[in-house]
Amino acid sequence: HYRMTEESLKFIEMRDKQKYPKESLFVNAAIQYFGRGIEQENLMDELEEMQDKLDRIENLLEENASKKKELIGKPDYF
């Protein structure tokens, strides 16, 4: 069983009663807002991981390009 804290109950009582005449409407809106925040946070984490992978790929490509330049510049007998 979940029990609401006193702070949560006060927050619900202080709601805009014209916009949210019933407590349930306010609570549902809060849950939806909270859910969007979690989704956005997860998306940002995924984007950061993708950026890290792209940075690693870019570094590997730059390293390979540098190695090719070194090999091209050496005489054939090496």
C-alpha cells in the first residue's frame, strides 16, 4: 500500500482548482508530467551514448588515416 506524504497532500490541496477541480485530475496530470520527464531523461542518456560511440569511431578513423599517411610516405623497401 502506498501512503501519500503530508507534503504531497498539501501540494494537491494548493492546486489550481479551476484547472483541476478534482484531485484525481491533478494527480493524473502530475503522473503524466513525471512520466514525460523520465522518457526525456532516458532519451538524453541514449543520445549521450550514441555521441560517445560516434566520438570513438571518429577517433579510430583519424588514427587509421594517420597510419596510412605514415605508410604511404615510407620507401617500398620497408
